[in-house]
Amino acid sequence: DTVDVPIEGSWQFAESWHAFVAGLSAISRGALADAHRLCLESLADFSARDGGSMRKMLARLWLASADAMSGRAEDARREFTATPWWQADSDACARDPDRTLAHAWVCAAEGAVSEAVSIIRAAAVQERRLGRVGWEVMLLQTATQFGDHTTAERLAELARVVRGPRAVAAAAHAVALAAADGDGLVAASKQYEYFGDRLAAADAAAQAATVYQQAGLRGSGLSAATVAERLAAECGGADTPALRAAATPLSITARQREIVALAAQGLTNTAIAERLGMSRRSVEGHIFRACQRVGVNSRDQLVELVLGRR
């Protein structure tokens, strides 16, 4: 119920707000197809009824996040770039966690996972300074989903002061990831699933599958991968860095995988170097060593092999 519903057209007002709040609910539980639809609906309604720049900004950021979580990098980048506040030169804008998460997810969908982690780390430091520990948990959890091994200590501290199941699950996830503990990652996946964050559950299970595969535990790896695939399907087709890594069990490093992902989007070695803050020679060296590891002779063959395994 709302206090200030206009007398005329009150049902249209309620429908606009329903789509807005339901879109946030959907993305929070990993219902990506529903989130995409509801965010589009709320954007259309607010635009038609002059629903306010803040609400339109948030709906577009959530839409960009949902598209990025689904692996639709071009759509996600377009929505993120079109967000009005993205153009504003404002401290409040720079600190906004919704914008930060959307930006990080877009970068991750494009394959620039290290850039996504850097964006989140900087924002988490800012949230810590502001004392907004709930947002800090959410940011560090997302960094952990992207494969950041440095979040365990701070999340363990936050789990002691932030109420609710997320902080505890994120802390368990971070500890297990840092220790390459497949069983711990499976347990964290179950914790996420229990309180409803299916996307995080899928990522933790996918990371468990990768850990098991690297340890030569094929049966456990297949079991964890099956869980990750089920959860990704329940999300409506999630396509995240962790899920992609589990689906392409190649003997290449995380940095090499990142470079291949950017190459698959058509970026030149020079463009990849600029995106990741590296030299072109370093990029070429990573591609050369990745080719040696998987037994191919060229950059194009390497990209084809990785894409074929996905």
C-alpha cells in the first residue's frame, strides 16, 4: 500500500511500482528473465508517466545487471551507458553501489573480470569508510563470485556484525575459495540456495566444479557441475565468469582465460592490453603460453577451442 496514490489512474501508479519493486526482487533471487521483463516494464511505465529520474536510473541499472548476468554483454553495456546518472560528474554517483554492481557485472560479461574485481574492491573500501556494512557484504560477495581470493578476512569480520544469512554464506564462500576447498564451496552454494540467492549458489557450485577438476576429482567435479547447471537454468539462463570457467575446463590460467574472452569479442591484442592495463607484449605472451598448454597453433584456434567448450 502507498500513502500518496493519485486519485486518477491509481491502478496505473500501482502497476508501475509493482514492476519496479518486483524487478529488484527478481534480480536478488537470480530470476533473470523475470528481472529483465519487469525492469523493462517499469522503465516504460515511469517514462510514460514521468516517474522520476532516480527510479528510472535504478530500473535501467538493474536491467543492465540482469542482462550481464545472462551473458548478454552488448545489451548490458548499452543499458548501462544509457543510464542518465552514468554521465553525471558527482561524488554521490561514484559511490552508488547499484551503479558499481551494474558496472562490474557489465565488465565481467565482456570478459574483463579483473577490471570488474578492481571496480568492486574500490567501492567496498568506500562503503567501509561510510559504515554501510550491508552494501560492503554485497560487493565483496560479488567479487568472490568473480574469483577474488582476497575477500575472506573482511567477510569473516562482517559476518560477526551484519545480521541475516548473506554475510555468513559469503564469508564461508570466500574462505572456501581462498583455500581451494571444493567441499566448502559446495556447502556455501547450499547456504546461498537456502535463502534464495540462486545466482550466487550457481557460481559457488561452478567454482567447486573447477576446484575438483583441477584436483583430478572427476566424480565430485561432475556432481558440482550438475548442480551449477541446474541452478543456472533455474535462473533463466545465467552466464557468469564462474559458470563459463567450469564449462571450459582447460589448463589455462585465469588471466589467460580473461584475455581469450576479450579476444573472442573481437578485441585486438592492443585493445586487450589497454583494457587490462598491460603491455601488448604481455598479452601476446599469455596467448602464446595458452596455445602451448592446450595444443593449438594460433590465437584464432585458441578462441575457437574455448568457445567450442562453452
